[in-house]
Amino acid sequence: MKTKAVRLYGVDDIRLDEFELPEIKDDEILVKVVSDSICMSTWKTVKQGANHKRVPNDVADHPIIIGHEFAGDIVQVGKKWQDTFQPGQKFAQQPAIPGQMESPGYSYAWCGGDTQYCIFPNDIIEAGCLWTFEGDGYFASSVAEPVSCVIGGYHTNYHTVPGTYQHVMGTKKGGNIIILGGCGPMGLGAISYGLTFENKPKRIVVTEINDERINRAREVISEEEAAAHGVELIYVNTATMQDQVKELMALTDGKGYDDVFVYIPNRAVCEMGNSIMAYDGCMNLFAGPTDMKFSSMINLYDCHYSRSKIIGSTGGTIDDMKEAIEKEAQGLIKSAVMITHVGGLDSVVETTKNLPDVPGGKKLVYTHINMPMTAIDDFSKLGEQDPFFKELDAVCKKNRGLWSAEAEKMLLEHFR
């Protein structure tokens, strides 16, 4: 069957192509992709081409489909999997395949998210990285992958028990968490998760250097909402502080932060995070640097005497992904806080190439429609000329300006 897809050929070379998919093998599954969210990791992949560790060396001759945060419907199931999967079921997937570098959106000619249809090969299915879900919409399963990365960060942190060699996994229950550079889409996901998960902290401090981003974060996750969950949420603009370390420490009465998440790969930010850790604190470099020699000064005295720990985390596990989907369904996570733009498959090339320069949070793609990548905040203006966007804007405003299953259904029906 024919499909349209955005494919990578080399450095800064991605194209919207139409081509024929092969017949599936007995151990493969054909799916219809409905939604995909564009990840900064894909932009990094486009910038590296075949130099990326997950991209095949012969990508110029055998292009791969980009996009790895996708969900949709199962269309056809090979004989091997017919007792497990059926046509018509909604699917979700985890692109980080245990034990291998190959990944959807990076490595496969027929499997990726920025396409109308794709084929899941046996190795992905065997690894348990494809499963079904029930629910009203698709977008939450698309952004479940970045949410799973956030969850993975929370689970990766650890603390110790004095007098033992026991490591207690996870952030400290009832402790102080700080998310440095936390008003972007991933940071908002981290705030949302931190309000309701099992090791709920006493306090979450979120830093930013832009009042506009802070105001947007406060609109979608307010201090009052956090307080209702028993968590003190504090947004601060560190650019206005005279002494950032002193003032951030004061928010914890001088104790420091049990869990420090660095959401921006900046040396000064890393060094500040290192200096505000509590005794037995754990700092997680969550943001992925592109500089392979990225480094900063760390306090090894505190590492020795204050039991401070510095780790990094990237991606999430299959269990993290399933937790993201389940908690979204239960209303315990609001992944929609990450989404600020919506567009069609025809918008992917330009949006991906220019992703760092496109303001806002997650860019959500619906692969069976043609639509410019459009900010949800712009629906109102578009609605002055187009009654559809006027109605869509009303649906979003009813939901505090956030995307929703209702908005998704309206969009898909309109472009059908």
C-alpha cells in the first residue's frame, strides 16, 4: 500500500515522500499512525544524519522514517501475533527497545511516527514495545513517550540509608525538589507528575528566566492546584535574583534540595544545581547536551562529606510508558500541558528543521491531515475568518487553553 512519510536522507535532509510499503511478513504488524509529537531528539538526529548512533550508515540510499512519539490503530496482523493483537485496536509504543540501538524514528525504513502507515518489525514486538490501549484520544499516547522520560528521571534518582549500603530508588518522599529551567514542555510534564506520584515531595521549586514562560506555566499548573494535592509549588525567575544560590536555599529554610533536576544543558545552571543540594541530595542532568565534551565544576568535598550524588537519565522504560498512559487515563497526569501547537504531516519538515526557533512547547502532528503547524493560542485569531477555528478555540478555552480528546476528535472529523 502507498503511504506518505517524512524521511531522513542525511544531515539537514528530510523530505515528505510518497512510496509503497511492502507486504507485511508473518511476524510483522501494519498500523495506521494517527498522531506523533515532534521531539528535540529528532531535530538532533536531523543535524547529525548518519553520524547519529541510531541512524544506519546507508541512510542516503535507504532513508528512514523519522518521528518516535506516535500512536494510532492496528490495521493488519501477521500470523505470529494474531492471538495477541487484532485489527482496530489502538496501539501505543515505546521507542527505546531494550538491548538494541535500533529504534523507531531513527533506524527503520518502514517504522516511524511521521507517516500515515508503518510496519512494526518482529524485534520491536518481541521486546514488548508495542501494546494496545483504550481511551478517547490518541495524543496522550503520543506524548506519553516524553512523559515516560520524565517519570524515568524521577525513578532514576536515589538516596541512601545512613549506616547501611542500601540505595533507596526514587526521589525523596516529603523532600524538596527543584526543576531548573522547568517551564518548557518537559518541565511542565515533570511538575504535573510530581504533584500526584507515590513519593510526593513537600515542595517543588521551578526556575525560569522568562516571565512569559512562567505565566504560561502558572496558567496550566497553578500554585493553588498544587496546594490541593498537598505540595507547595513555587515559580521563580532566577534572572531577577541578586544571589541565586542564597535565595534558592532560603526557599528551603537553608536545608537545600533533596532532588535537583537540570532541564537545561548549561554549565552555570549545572554548577548552581550542584551548590544547592541537601545532605544526601541527588542531582539529575536530565537535559541532553549536544556537546560531547560538555562538563562543569562539581563540589567533590560535598560528594565526600555530604553524600551528594550526580547522575543523568535519558528515556524511560516500558513500565514508565505504561505508567504515563495509565495515570493520564486516571487524571493523575495532564500531558496536555506540554502541547502548544498542532499541525498536519505537511508541516513536519519545516517544523522539525526549525524546532529550536519555534516558540512554545510540544508540536503535535496528525499525519492524515494537511495543516500548517499552528499555535493553540492562535485559534482565536484564525476563528475571526474561519468558523471551524472559532469552535475549536472555544473547546480549548473550556479546557484552560489546553488540547484535549474533544479537540482532537473535532480536528480529525473536520479534515476527514
